[in-house]
Amino acid sequence: MKKIVSSFLFIFAVQFSIGQNCSNPISQAVFQTGFNQVAVLPSNDAKLVKAMGLLNNSCLMSENIKSMAQLFTDDMFRLEYCKAAYLHAFDRAGYYQVYDAFNKFSVAFMLHDYILAINGGTTTPVVTNPVVTTPLPPAAGVVFPIWVYPPHTNYTGKKGCAGPIISDELFKTSAMNVNSQPTEESKYLAIQNVSDQNCLSFTMMMKLASLLQQESMRSKIMMNTFAKTYDQEHYESGKVLFATEAVKNEWIAFAKNYLTPPPPPCLVSEAAFKALIKDFEEQRFTDDKMKLFNTVSKDRCFNVEQVRAISKQFPFDDEKMIVIKNSYAKCTDRPNYYKLVDEVTFSSNKDNLRNYISSH
């Protein structure tokens, strides 16, 4: 890394002076393209080489420089980039906002000292840029990759949350909070928290996941939040989050299986279940019926209506409670399990079942 940094600093020391004429910042579209090229690189060394190269003959807003610096996972790489980028800042007087890109105050002060040194002891440089009547504004909020994002308006497919989708303003605030987190793990937890508390569109989830640098973390957060994502059938668009073909395939397989899960191998067909009920009816004593239930439930799973039919083979609440509770874990349509509460007679047992279902 030292060789790379030294080479670039030498090049920039020769080609650019403190009084460089930075007349107009690059457009947001041009910056976004460069940002995406750096973001997909696997290491800080590779990112630094590319980011430094993008500075050639370019003039950037301080907000863009901050966004680019946040792509590095190490403060010392951020520092080297921000030092070089200072000579290409259109709004150097506002360069203080770049300090927020660092995790450690000590490294931010190192950049501060560098700026003081090259400006003769002041952080306010001599303004050599000509006045521009219509300068391009800095990027607002977090910069996301330029991808094809699916629209959620007029969506009629399967939904993970009922809506409404959170407002753009609240989403921007949430994204800025995620992006300000110092580590991949804290970013992940912040995204999870936003998903838990709000109804997010698939586009919003893609954008939040793009703030994670590790492909494995992106995959994990998309899978863990998919159940609460609004427009779930847009999952194909999520492939752009992953560079590895195997991870793309894993994501598509996960989403497909979630939306149309294959029937459990233990599911009892209607024909087999009718035969099973006949076996229950042939048992004269409750103890024998319970023994039969314990035997067949080990390697079979039942839907709610089948559990209801089995519970009716037992005359008392105590036995019904055992059947209903012991069948819950492998039930094939658990969201409907509340319907079985009325199979028991006493209100105390009804409450017991409700508590059991809500706590599992």
C-alpha cells in the first residue's frame, strides 16, 4: 500500500498545485459511474488505485469525496484518498464535512493538520476558482448505485407487509443513519432495525443492502428481511447486488422457495389421512388413541384441518391440548393455527392455547 500511495502522491504533487483551477464539479451521473466502479472492487488497495485514478482532471464536491471515502473499510486508506482529493475539491471551504467519513477522530485530525500545512496554517484556502453562476449542487444524502430499481406503485403481487411504504424523507434519514455506522456489522443491524419497524419496498431494501460492502452480508440481510418486504415478487431485480454467480443463484432459489415453498415430505395426503382417522376410530380406549397419535406424529406433519380432525378423536380438553400443542411445530399452515382454539371447551384452556401459539 505504501508504494501505491507514494506513487499517487508524487503524481498529484507534480500535476496539481494548491491553486489548481477547479472551475466546475463533475456531474452527479459521472460521479455515480466512478463511484460504482470503485464500490465493486474487492480490496482497499484496488479501490484506492481506482479512486485516485478517477481524480485525474476532475473536480468534485466535498460531499462526493466523502461518499467515495466511505467505500474504504480502513481509515488510513480514507486519509490518503482525502488528502489527494482535497486538491480537486470545488468547495474547499466546506471540506470539513469530509471529516465525517472517518471512524476515528485522530485520523480526521490528521487530515485537518494536512490541510492546515498546505494552506499555510489556515483551513480556509485562498479562493482561486472562478465564480460559476450555476454550479451543480452536492449529492443529497447517501449515494446509491445506478441500477434498474423496480417500482412498487400499483403492485398487486405477494406482499410481506401491508403498507403503506415509508416516505422518501424517512427512508433518506434511515439510509443516512445506516451509512454513518462504523462497521459492516453495525450497518447490518441498523438495516435490520429499519426493516423491523417499517414497511419497505424492494427498491428500498436493495439500496440499503448496497451500503454493505461484503457480498455475504448483502445476501444475509436480503434473506433476513425478505419476509417483511412489500413487493416480494420483484426479487429478480436483487441479482445486481451480487457479483458472484453462485450467490445470485442462491438468492433467486431462496426467494422462489419462500414464495412457493415445496410441500413438506412429511405431509399426509388426504387419502392416507382418511385411513389414519379410521385407525383412530378403531381404538376403543383414549390411551390407545394417544399412543397411536404419538407414533404417527413422529414422522408425519398435519395441516390445521387434519389436526382438528385428530383432536376430535379425544373427548376431553387435556388430550385435545396435547394433540394441538404437539402438532404445532410441524404444522404446514401455522398462520391458521388460531382456528384450533375453539376445539377446547374451557376458557382457561383457550387462553392457554392462545398463549402457546403466540409464544412459538
